[in-house]
Amino acid sequence: MDILEQALTLELKACRHDLDKVMQFFSRKPLTKREEESFVRFALQYLYQLEEQDSYSVIAGLLRWLHDYGTPDILPELEKIKPILPPRKGLRDYRIDASELIAHLQKKAAGICECKNKIDFGTSPHIDMFEIVSCVVHSEEYYSEYVVRCKRCSSEYKGREEEGYHYPVYRWN
Ligand SMILES: [Zn+2]
């Protein structure tokens, strides 16, 4: 059985050592419905059984994957996984990413565009989803004002970028 077949049949132990290969395979598009569903199951199982040596980039990759392919029926499982995700010292806690993912799937279930979720979690305006309508830089006061428009649903949002200690902070109205 090759590594992909092992991933599809949720053989986590076998996949652990070759996870890069698995991730690469599943990042290619398009996937069949079966592959999509299998990898959602795989990602959930993996997050359930995290081991101390698992790298943060793997956790982030799996969460991103669930963001794109997860469906609202995995919400109960995500609620269980969230508290066992590791906090990262001095960095953004992965449990926040899990909360964001949960909010995203709840909105998906309610038919609300994903842009609302991004805005609620203080997204940067410089993501694919948004078109920047205007940007006014106030260099003396260390902030910039943005108006962005969602390319999917045309909602517009106004906000400001403030220079934070490590990275910019975004506040949206
Ligand atoms: Zn939108």
C-alpha cells in the first residue's frame, strides 16, 4: 500500500513519517470528492492524536486544509480538538486559528460570505479575497485607512492598519 492509500485509509502511524508527501498530494487540485472527504477525516484524526514532536507548520497546514475543505458537520469534532491544540509561546495561539475555523464553518452553514469572518478576526486587507478600494497613509500618526471590497459578495469594509509591536494590527468597523 503506498503512502496515499495509507492516508486515504487513515493509517496515521504510517503517514507520520511521510506527511510532507501526503500534504503535497492533497494540496494539488482538483481532488476527487473521496480524496477531499478522506483528507478531512485524516486531518481531524491527526489533530486529535498530536504528538509533542509534531511541527507547528503541520498543525497550521492541517487547519488551513480544514478551512478550505471542511464542512459544517465537523463542527462538534473541532470543538473537541480546539482545547488540545498547543499554545505557541510569544506567537499567535493555534486555538485562535481553531476558533476562526469554527466561526468560518458556522457562517458557511448559515450561507454567510467568508469575508465577514475574516473581518471579524482582524484580517489584513492584502488577501486575495479583497480588492482595495482606497488606502490613505497617515505616516506621521503611524496608521493607514483602508476601504476594501469583497470580490465574492461585493461587501465593503472600512478599517485601519496600525503599526503593532511585531506586526500590523487591523481594526475594522
Ligand atoms: Zn464577501
